[in-house]
Amino acid sequence: MLVALLAVLGVSLLALVALLAAMLGRRHWLAGRPGAFRGAVRVVDGEAKGLRRRWRAGYGRWVRDVFVWTQAPLLLRTVLLPVDAVSAARPLAPKEVRRPRGLAATATFTAGHVLFDVAVRERDESSAFRPAVVEGAGAHLPHSRRS
């Protein structure tokens, strides 16, 4: 029914298949990034460009002390937030977050003047709530002179 409607409107089936393949490929690529996890995020206090006060599903990961969040469903918008502090994790209330399902815990992150919550599955708590430690970070800068 939907395909027939789109055909009547003049939308190419090939274009729809290409768009769907691009979306699924991006989702697979994001999920396969080192330290990536699926979850939901919302702003608690302050304003962050690209984040809202309602829970939004997506994928997150850490790059040093910067939290990288890519919002679902199209996974085209990426928000970078340099995090100053992460609170202790707490369990989620039964219907606090509706999507994605299976989220178990949340923590509040502080990024400048913004407070935001990140909810993740139980198996992703260790990677989501503690920034990854990069070995030798800051030890050598590529363009610095050695004494």
C-alpha cells in the first residue's frame, strides 16, 4: 500500500531503497565504534545545542573527556559535549524512559553550565558513565618540540 502510494507520487523505489540502506549502514557503523553504546539523553538544566528536555534515543561514546552523542532516528546530528563531571549512577524508574527499551540506569553529566542525564543498559554502564582513559594522552603532541 505504501509503495503504491509512493509510486503514484512519483518517488522512485530505488531512491527509497538507497535511503534505507544508508540509514542502516550508518547505524551499523555507529554501533561498531569503539566504546559506543545505545541509550537516551535529556537536558536537566541549562541549554545545549542539539539536546532537548525530553528523552531522545541515540548512540553515545567517549572521545577523551568529550561526550559524543548522535541522535536517532536518522543519526545525522552529532552533539559534542566536553564533560566536567559525572554523578553516580542510579536505577531508572519503571517507565521513566520509554525508548529505547531495556535501559536500566542513568547518571547526570555536567558540561559547563549544562546538566544532562544519560540512560543506558546495564551492560553499558561501565563504558557510558566513566570516560575512557587514553594511554599517554597529552604526553606527546604531534607538533610540539622535544627538549
